[in-house]
Amino acid sequence: MDFQDYYKILSVAPDADSKTIKTAYRKLARKYHPDVSAQSEAEEKFKQISEAYDVLKDPQKRAQYDELREYGAQSHDGSRRQYSQSSSKQSDFSDFFSSIFGDPRRAGHGGFSQEGFSHKGFSQDGFANKGQDIETDLPIFLEDTLTNTSKTISYSLPQRHARGGVRNINKTLNVKIPAGVADGERIRLKGQGGQGTGGAPRGDLYLRIRMVPHPLFDVEAHNLIITVPLAPWEAALGTSLEVPTLSGKIKLTIPANSQTGQRLRIKGKGLVRKDGRGDLYALLKVVMPASVSEETKKHWQKLAASAAFDPRMEWRK
């Protein structure tokens, strides 16, 4: 199997900080999301990007991966090994990932093999066995959660043929996604899983909601956070500006003497919940120009000389 370079997949340097990695993932995840990308390999690319981010965002996983990477893509048991990206559509993670960190689907979902299901439901012991339940990720945009929507999904399903063997078939479904679904929530589709035996019913299909990160908004429960950059004079004097929301732009008044880290609440512009909608919080951040002219510099010097302001007054107490 070929070694997977997660840094190369996200187009970041090996010493990239967590913020750089998160920004790169957000950009690529929205670019290759199967709903918006016309590329034939978008779904597989999206899975690779998600897998790379899953490892690099976690300090412990990243340290383990970096050690493996440093020693020439050797396996964790010290033997030389070739790795490859799994092409199985039943698996959310590659064989390479599973060889290092194990199969995440095994934890808490008993009976799931690396392919996302086990063949226990196809036992030929003469007893009736319900078909195996199947679970898979369903990536959706934050915008998709505002109203009821439909998604077309395709997945691989184990099918028992007349001679008792098992083969995989591809199945496509049109799935209704209710408004207000949250990241990690599961949607159950009864009878859409593996085939039962001895007259027993089919298993179920579980869709695990996975929110595609938005380039502008962070999520806190049902609230959204957007960082609003301000020029120093905007923070000092106050201003009115347009702020994007999931449903369009709105006018926001910035009060005079605003500070970095200050939050302004925009009621009802967050995510859908049972009793309405969450809120959007504008997180203010004062930023300096990358460069200034000599004339502007003189204005700053004049302000520094005349302003009776010491930002480090607390240090003197």
C-alpha cells in the first residue's frame, strides 16, 4: 500500500499550525463536496480531505502520524510496508488510516467490519437473522439545515445470491433531511440495510450527519460565530457595515470604542432548533493595515503624542 501524505492532500506545510490546517480544510471541503463539484472523483477527494483533517486536527493522532512519516512510511510495528487509499465506497476511512489508528466504526457500532458491515447477517445456520445495519456519513452544508431538503445518496449494499454467496450492489436513494439536523446526528432509514435470512427483515441504514465546515462561520450548539475584521478607526469611531448570514446580508451597527473579542448578538440568525433559531454572534477583531504611507504614519505619531491612553495600565497596579 502507498503511504498517504496528509499534508500534501490539504496543501499545507508539515509545520503548519492548527489554524492554517483548518482554513485549508474548509476551503477544500467546500470545493470538492459532491453536491457542488462536477468532478467525477469529487466524492473520493472529499473523503481523502476529511480523513487528512481528522488526523491533523488531533494533536495525538498528528504526533503519531508525524512519527510514522519521519521514519520513511514504516508501519507502527517497525516493518516496511506499502500503503494505499481504499477505493471501497463502503468505508469512510482508507486502509492506510485503519492500519495506524484502527477502524473507528468498530467502536460503539458492534458488528461493523472495515467495509462498514459484517457478514453475520448472512449466516447459513438455518436460523432467521435480521439483516445487518449499515452506517455511513452524509456531508451537508450549514445552509441545508435551515429548511427541509432532499439529498440523493448512493451506497454499497451486501446482497446474497441464490447460491448463498454475497456480493455488493450499488443502491441509490432520495433522502429527506429535516430542518435543524445537527452534526453527528443519525437519520434512520428502516429496511434499507443488509438482507435478512430465513424470512427475517432487512437491516436499517443509518446516515450520520457530518457538517461541512463553512469558510465564514463557526458553530457553537445552535449559534453561529462570525469574525468581523475592523480597521482601528472603525473600532474607535463606530461604523455601520454589511455582515453575511446563512440567509443573506444584514446591516450591523458597530458602536464606538469597540474592542477586539467583543461579541455583538444578532438574534435569530443562527441554526434551526426545535423552539426557533439560534443566534449569530459577530466577534469583533481590530486589524492593522499591512503597510501605511508616510503621511498616515505621521497621523499615528500625532495621535500617540496627544492621546492620554495607556493600554498597559493594569500592569502598574
